[in-house]
Amino acid sequence: MVRTESTMLALGTKAPDFKLLEPKTGSLVSLADFKDHAALLVIFMCNHCPYVKHIGKELGLFIHNYRAKGLATVGINANDVENYPDDSPEKMVDEIKIQGYSFPYLYDESQKVAQAYKAACTPDFFLFDKNRKLVYRGQFDDSRPGNSVSVTGKDLKIAVETTLKGESLIGEQLPSVGCNIKWKPGNAPSY
């Protein structure tokens, strides 16, 4: 694994469109499917990354708790499954059950959606307001595998609560840290 930080996409960026396969149901899910929600959280993640596994259970609870308050969430796996078969769509279905994810977990086979979001690592969090403008990109919290800091989701919690109130976020946003996205040969972006 290569420790990588998020690119910190410019705040105010409009959410790039997507239409991706949800392996559990076999249906296509798009950005438009979330138009009635007060906020949208897009998470680039995968099955095998120790950083994602480290926060998995707490992330599942976090999303469950904020859904009723108006937060829509979608997870996107953009890893090269030919070279990383643990991230295959079939294993994504297993991971949903293991971690208790209650949100669509989509497969970005072409990796174009990850490139459009300038996603760099797993996990990589992008929070959009009701107008689908980027208001937060950064870490879940300070916890990392092996650092003995409890997983709380405190950074993302502040961002979500502030956004759901319709208020502007203030203060520094710290980049997410995780494994690099496993790009297919020739797909690695320049960012």
C-alpha cells in the first residue's frame, strides 16, 4: 500500500455527474438519484484497503445515523480489479454485508468518475451541499491504522452537521489519508 493524501479539490466545485453499477442490485445509480437530499457525501473507497477497513464499522453507523437527517451517501470503488481482485464487484457485495453499509456502493470500472472528482486515495470524502457544491473534502477523523486514536468521525461529523443546518463551514480541512487508488495501466492522472 502507498500512503496517499487526498487532492483537496477546490471548495465550491460542482459535483461531477456519474451513472455507475451497483453490484448488489445490478442497477445503475446516478447523481440525479440524490437530487432531493439536503446533502450528498461521495466516498471513494474499496474492499481491501486497511484505512477503509479501519473505519468501516464506524463509517457504516455514521451514515446510518445521518440518513434520517437528510444526508445521502454513495460509495465508489474505482480500483483496478484485474490486478486487485479483492476489490471485484462480487466482493463489494460481501463487503456491504461485513461492514453493514446501508448506502449504494458503486463500481467505477472505467475510473472516469474517480478522475472527474480528482480522487486520490481510499477513503476519500467529498461532501456537497443541497446545490451540489463541494463544501468539505478531507478526513473522517485523526484515526489511522496503528495510531491508537479512536475512530469517531469527528471531522466529517462537524462538516455534515454544519451543512445540514445550511451554514458555511469555517476552519481548516485536513486531507484524508489512505491507500492510493489502484489505477489501470495508462489511467493514472497527473494530479
